[in-house]
Amino acid sequence: MSRKKAVKPSKKRHINKSHASKRTVIKRQAAKPSVSTVQKMEKEFHDMPAQMMAHLKKANEKLVKTEKKQIAACTKLNDRTKKLEQRITTLSKSSPNAALKKRLNAQKKLLVAAMKAQAKINKQLALTTKEKTALQSELAKYTAIGKTLSQFAKDWSKKIKAQKVGKTQPAVKAKAKAKSAKKNKVSSIQTQVKADIFSLKAEDDPFNQADVSTHETAEAAA
């Protein structure tokens, strides 16, 4: 009879709940951006146009120098081509001989080489000019972005200041109103107290006006 192998119970991995909760808190803290992180990102965003402009200006300066060199080389090759063409025309008009033919062939080879070099430099110049135009367009774009961001920052600062002033003014007015009401109330109380004191004094005075009037009336009747 075949014996059945005893299946060993699988060991469950013990998870420390406190460690798990700490990891969860750390993950949540990492996922939630802090104010300093947001401010840093905002500063990087604000500084980005200026950084791009500085980079593009350097690249543009290099392209301008390259373009000038290529234009100079192109002009030089153009002059050389014209001179070779003139020489070939002059030699072609001369009486043919072996030496002239050899010289004419040499000038033609030089002309072909000069024309190839000229075509090559013209192609390079066209690419450089195209790249420079695209780069200058990007430079103009980031210049405009930088100006827009700068203006936005100024407008936003003015708006925040206006909001603060708007919030402060009602509070100041309310405070002044409350102070005035309190002052009026105190003044009213003082007036009432004075009136009460005067009334009490009048009642305590044996020679007050009311008693005098009553005495005079009684004497007149007698």
C-alpha cells in the first residue's frame, strides 16, 4: 500500500501591523506634496523661460558664427569658380596644342571640384540658416512666455494686496462702529446717572422749588 505524504501546513508570514501602518503613513506623506515642494516647483516653472532663453542665446551665437564662416567660404568658392570659368574660356580661344589641352583639362578638373565644394557648402549653409531661424523662433517664444509670466506675477500680487485691503477695511469699519456705539452707550449711561443724581438731590433739598410753590399757594388762599 502506498503511504500518503503528510502535507505540511504552510507557514503564514507574520506581518507587523505597526510597521505596515508606518509604511502606509510614509507612502501617504510621499504622495501628498508639501507647501515647500509646490513653491519649489512654482519657482522652477517661473525660472524655466529665463533658463531656456540663456541656452537658446548661446546656441544662436554659435549658429551665427557658423553661418558667417559658411557664407565667407561660399563667397570664396563662388569667386574661384568664376575665375576658373574665365580661364577655361580664355584657353579655349587659344590655338590648340598638347600643352594647352593638358592645361585646359587641369582647369576643368579644378572647376568641377570647386563646383562640388560650392554645392556642399551651399547645402550646409541652407541647413544652418534653417536651424537658426527655428531657434530664433523658439527664443522669441520663450521671451514672450517670460514677459507674460512676469506680468502675471505683478498682476497677481496686486490682486492679493487688493483682496487683503478689501478684507481689512470692513473689519476696521466694524471696529470703529463698535467703538463709536460703545462710546455713545457710555455717554448715555453717564447722562442718565447725572440725571438720577440731580433728581435725588432735588428730592433731598427742603427748599426745592415744588415745596416753595405749594407754600406760596397756601398763603395766598388764607
